[in-house]
Amino acid sequence: MTHADVLRLVLYVTGDTTRSAAAIANLQEIQKLLNGQCEITVIDVLEHPELAEREKILATPTLVKVSPPPLRRLIGDLSDQALVVSLLDLGGGFTVPKQSIQRL
Amino acid sequence: MNSQFLAPVDKLATDIPGFDLVTLGGLPRGRTTLVAGTAGSAKTVFAAQFLAEGILHSQEAGVFVTFEEPPDDLRRNMASFGWPIADWERQGLWRFVDGSIQAHDDDHVVGQYDLGGLLVRIEHAVTSVNARRVSLDSLGAIFNRLHDGDTVRHELLRISVALKRMNVTSVLTAERTSEYGDISRHGVEEFVADNVVILRNALEDEKRRRTIEVLKYRGTLHQKGEFPFSVTPARGVTVIPLSAIELKQRSSNLRVTSGNPDLDGLCGGGFFRDSVVLVSGATGTGKTLLTTEFLAGGVNSNERCLLLAFEESREQLFRNAIGWGVNFEEMEAEGKLKVYCVYPETASLEDHLITIKDLVAEFRPHRVAVDSLSALERVGTIRSFREFVIGMTSFIKHQEITGLFTATTPTLTGGASVTESHISTLTDSIILLRYVEINGEMRRGITVLKMRGSMHNKDICEFTIDGCGLHVGKPFRNVVGILSGNPHMIAASEIERLDELFRNP
């Protein structure tokens, strides 16, 4: 696996709210599902409004898949983890066994 | 005294031409106003102009939140109104918050969300340029993208509250589905309902008519009803405040010449300055001649004159004037005359009115002649035309200008026109030119029907036209029924008998 293929995810949240916390927790669960094979950055737009402006974030939480392509943006607290994984469009290498999803 | 009363709602002058008159001062300061309209009703122009006028008139910075058109499109589209948005951005007077749809956006929704990101970006933009004005255009687009109406409604309420807290005056635009139906699609008025302004672009008799109406101004007064407005390349939205025009023009006792000594005689010594004169007559009765003499009379007494011609071309007008010994070309070269010729169909009545106002403001004439007002009738609906006539008459009177308008009657003899019925109460003087058929011969009669504030000759006099102009002759003594369009001769003995009727015993 080359460097460019590393799964990089950026999560934009607004402050220290329950919704932000839920999104972060859900994303950590997803990271486990992917066997830790992803880099996660969490950005609080209250602290970095200029980053929200650069990424043109409207809704929070928003999860941005930075690499590998295709670029993806998901809106919401990521509560439906199986849907998140399928929408991330990770290709063959990252398919999650059906059993493990049901177990969640 | 312990003041328990809250300060009344203060208004922010928008400087959108005419809008502050209709709203009695502008938009409620520090509040949100919903501007709703159908597609093509100039919502985006209004939203952008609200910021542009703030920058142009009071150096107030503005933030434009766009959900529909990308900033690049807006910069380009608004440049046609003369608003250099890119320059303003560099000067820190204008900031975009781009919420328009991005190429990679497919907005998959996974769980619950709010519009915190948007709110943070708006707040960031407002504080970074110290904005006083904010426009959001348009709310409908965000509903279409995020589907979850309840969440979006709730979040927009939060943004609306936040805008008030930031103490900015804001305009939020929203779509309507019909001109006379629900206030807005998605029911957005329910949460930003302090103030609602409606822009209409209604189709009447195959003609578009733009109007603006203040539907609701919570806690403060405004003018009621629809007011026509126009969107012109030079200045964007211009509202024409008809009923807001005050009847307070000065009137003068000073007489000015009509340009024709005979007519001056009929009027009791000429027209009053600051008066509006209507000349009504069938085609070929000499209205354009009277207009030419009126202008020449002005130029000869060293006044600046403006001619607005809607029927004939410059060449025709100049040639005709030469025929009567008046040289328009020379007068224009001296800067005493300005001739503005245009086909009525080239613009809407609202646009014509704005052009006329611009011309008057630029040239500052002492006299304005319109030949003919009736030619404009066919451009708009009857209502638009009435509003145009009222708007122009009151404007001209306000400027203390002597005005002369001509109106064409539809029938050759007798008759009255639509123009007259709209304008007769607004004008100070009415002069009728009529054909009189006597013994198989067409002759012409002139009478001064009305002359406010002065005695005038009540006779219907015969007049003739030759190479030197118009000459008033003797009154028609033995003809009756001229004005009703059915003239007939009566015997001299009958006139004597009629005279007897009114003689005191």
C-alpha cells in the first residue's frame, strides 16, 4: 500500500456538543472496523472557522474523505456505521464482513 | 423617570432608490427581513444591491451568503450593475460565504446534523469585515439540498436569531410558487416573519409588470400596497413610490410665454411657471407645432428646454421645426435644447420614467415637452400607464419646471383620450385643438378648457397654420357642437335669441 492510498478522514464538528461527541465516537468505532487502517483528523469549526470556510462546510458534523479518491462528504453524526463504510467507497480492500456489521 | 419603554424600531436606510420611501425609512435595523418572490423577480439583485448601496453610500461592509449562484457568477452578473464586487472584497467591504453546490457534493446524510458550520462561517465573515449588512440568497436552495425540512427550518431559525444577536440588518430571500399565493415555499416566513417584502413579476396583458409590496413590518409603519419597480443596468432595482409623492410643490405666479403670442393672449398672459399644460387634439391639428413653439419660446427667453419625443425621429422633428422657422440643431449646439427621441416600445414605462428622471436631473431644464404622451399608452397596461403619468407629472412639478404634454384623441372631431382621463386632474391647464367641419371644409378650433389660478378666454377660436406657425383668429360665433364632435351652423338670429336667454330683465 502506497502512501497516497492511506485512508485519510477529516471530521468537522461544532464545539463540544453531544452531537459532536457522538460523531467522534462513531468514527472511532468505524476506525476499529477498518482495523485501524485510517488517519483521522477532527476539526472544531468554532476554533478554526477559516478551515470551515476553505472546505465550504455547511452542516456539522461533516466527514470528508480526503484520500484516496473519490472525494466524499458525508453529513450527520455517522450513527449508521455500515452505511458510512459503504458510502466511503473504499473498494475491495476495505469491505467489512457482514457479520461484524450485524454484531454492532 | 424610569423608562420602561423599549426604543421603537429604528430603520436602516438601504439607499435602494425609492425603497426607503415605500418603507418609510428602510429596513428595520438589526432585524431580518424576508424578501420573497417568484423566479425572475429580482431577489438576487435586491439582496446584492442591499449590500452594494451600503458600501457606496456609507462604507458599510456586507456579507453575502449564497446558496444558489457561485460567487464567481455573482461577481460577473453584478458587474453589469456597476458594482465592483471583486474590488470591494480586496478592500474588505464585501465578503462571500459560499454555500453554493460544489462539484463533489452529493450530500449523503448519515445521522443527525445541524447547520453549525454555516453559522460559524457567517459569524466569522461578519466579524472579519465588521459587517453591518448581511444577505442570504436563497433559502429555498438549501431546502432542496438537505431534504430534511424540519431540521433546516429549525437551523434557519437559529441562524436568524444569531443574525439579530450579531446586530446586523439582514435580507433573506425565498422562493414563491405563484404571484398571489403562499408567501413562500417551505413556509420559511414562519420563522423569519418579523418583516416580509414581496417582489412580483406579474404578467398582465402579455406584459411584465414588476411590483414590490411590504407585507409586514412588525412594530413599525410602512406604505401599503404594490409599488412598481424596475431593474435597470445602471442602478439595479429602482422603486417608483407613487402614493409617497407629496402634494407640496410650490406654485409660482410668474408667467412664461407659451412661445405663441396669440396663445398667451388666450391664456390670460402666458403659462404659469411650474405648471403642467396638456394639449389635446386629433392627429394633424398642430400639437407638434405648439410643442415646437413652446420650446422655441423657452430658448428665446434663455431657458433650457428638453423635448421627449415618442412619435417622430430627430430628423423629422428637426425638418418640421425648420419649416416653421425654428432651428433645433442650432439650439442644441448652444446647449439650450436637448432632444431625446425614442420609440415607446424600446423600454417599459417604468424604465422610461427612470430615463426621463435621469435626463431631467442631468440637463436641469426649465421646460419639458412630451410629444406625445399617448404614444406611450400602448407600451403598458392601463394601470402602468396611469402610474407613469402620475409619476412623471408629479416629478416635473416638483422640479419647478414648465411642462407641456400632448395627447392624441382617437377620433378626428371631438372626443377624449385615455391619456386625458388620467391626466386632466393633474394638469394645471388644458388646451384643446379640434377639427371643425363647416360646409364641407375642415377648419381648426382652439380653446383653453382650464387654466388653474387665472382668467382665460372661454371662446373656441379658429386658428390657422402657415410657414410662421400658429395664428389664432376669431371665435366661432355661429357654430355649436364643436367639442362633442358634431358641429353645425346656427343662424345669426338664433344666436341673438340665445343671448336674450341670459340677459337680465
